[in-house]
Amino acid sequence: MIILAFALSAILLLITALHVYWGIGGIWPGHDAASCARAVVGTRGVSEMPSMFACFAVAACLVLATLWPLALMGVFATPFPQQGLAATSVMIAFVFLGRGVLGFTSWWRRQTPEQPFARLDRSLYSPLCLLVGAGFAILGISQFPT
């Protein structure tokens, strides 16, 4: 389980770093802000990246999620009880699993039709959310008493 915790944290750390990068004006994977927004936001007619505040707010949530698997595995001290960490891990799993499933719905496709986002979402973003969600679920459930 410790390997899973470190793997989840590493993946989420990279995603957190990307959100910070976008928050300070980064444009990868595009060649300008509009192409980057079409690749990572994907909403109809999007022409600019979200605000610095929005990117940093997502990064702040992601950094907490990055630390959660390590706290759950006891890698560092935390004031939270093990049961609370495990339950919260399952709640985090539902968030990622929900986002992952949402990416395969026709409703989501109508909301986010821009390319290359639509293609990347089906091939990378949504499957990654499902994988991360499954990891959190496994970690959280494994910590409940049997």
C-alpha cells in the first residue's frame, strides 16, 4: 500500500505543479493562451486560461490531495485520526471517480467540445481521474478495520 500511496502522491504532485505553472502564465501544452485553454479547459468557445486565482485554488486542493495518501500511510505525523483519514480518502476517491465517469458522458461532451481537450479528456484526463480515484478508494478502504 505504501507504493500506491507514493505513486498517487507523485501523480498528484505533477498535476499540482501544472496548475501552478498555468497560474503563473504557462501555456504548455499549447503555443499561446488560447490553444492551451482549448487543450486543458475545453469549454465551448474558450479563448483564455482561467485566472491565476482559479489555477492556484485548484492547485491548493490538489496539494492537499497529494499529501493525503502519505498521511494515511503514516509517512508523516498528522493530528487526524486514522479512521478520519481513511473516510476522507474514500470521499476524495468519489470526487476523482465522479470526474472520471463524467468525462465519458454525452452531457460533458456538449459542455467541453473544444479540441484537443475532448480527445485528451477521453484518452488521458478522464482515465487518469478514474485511476487516481480507484487508488484513493483502495487506500481508504484498506485502512478500515476488518
